Amino acid sequence: MAGRRRTRQAARMSTENRETAVHWVIQANRGAALDVEAMAETLRADGHVAHLLTLEKGAPAPEIPDLPDAAPIVCHGPGFLTRAYGHPRLGAGLFFDRDAFRWSTFRAFWGEAMLATDADVTTLEAAQKRLADGASAFIRPDADSKAFDGGVYDAEGL
């Protein structure tokens, strides 16, 4: 009963509180829908405002008309990293360092805990030379740039 009362109180949040509450901008189309809604309900019950957005592949983040200009925000979901980084309003909601968010950085700090600790980080040109004899290998960008999809490539396909 207490949880329902807190949820109703959050739903009736005053305009003043909406301006100062933390606004969570959450990617709705990832994971199980019930999990996303449960997270949003928990945030609302604690006095936060949850905005659930569907992010389309390759499209910019949609407008959020009821997001106050000065309210603190947090962006949640893997699709926000590349979309919100340069966005005039959403960028402040990222706790993200684009230069450090790369496979080589993870390996440097996690070491043996990484699945592919013996993988090589190299240039595209060097990878093409290594695969010139007809070999293939799993290749992905080091950065989270989505410059191309990670996958098994040969020299021609790369």
C-alpha cells in the first residue's frame, strides 16, 4: 500500500518539483519491457521523473517536450551514448568519457577478466595486411563509434 501511495504522490508532482527533480531519460526499447517499466516506477516512487523513449537505429534522439530546461538529467540505455554526446540538452545527462569508452581501455584495466585478453588492437591497414593470405578474423572498432559492425571479416570484406 505504501508503494502505491508514493507512486501516486510522484504522479501528482508539482510544477516546482518537476523543475528540480532528477529527470531520467530511459531507452524503452532495450531489454524486457517489464524491467524498463519497473525501473521507471521505482524512480517515480522516489520522486524522480522518468521519460521512456524509443530510439530508432541510426536516428537522433527524439525531442522530449516536457523536459524542463534547467532540470538535472540522467540518460540511461546503450543507445544514448552516441546520440546524446553532442546533443545540446542530453549531453549533460551522460556519465561518459568517449575517449576512454573503448575495448583497449577495458582490457588495460580488466586484464584477465576480459573474454579476449589475447586480442590485438591494430590499424585497419595492418589488419588488411594480416588477412591478405585469405585468413579471416573477428574485427570490431576499438571505439564505440559504430563505424562498422563487429564481425568475421577477410581482407576483401574488411
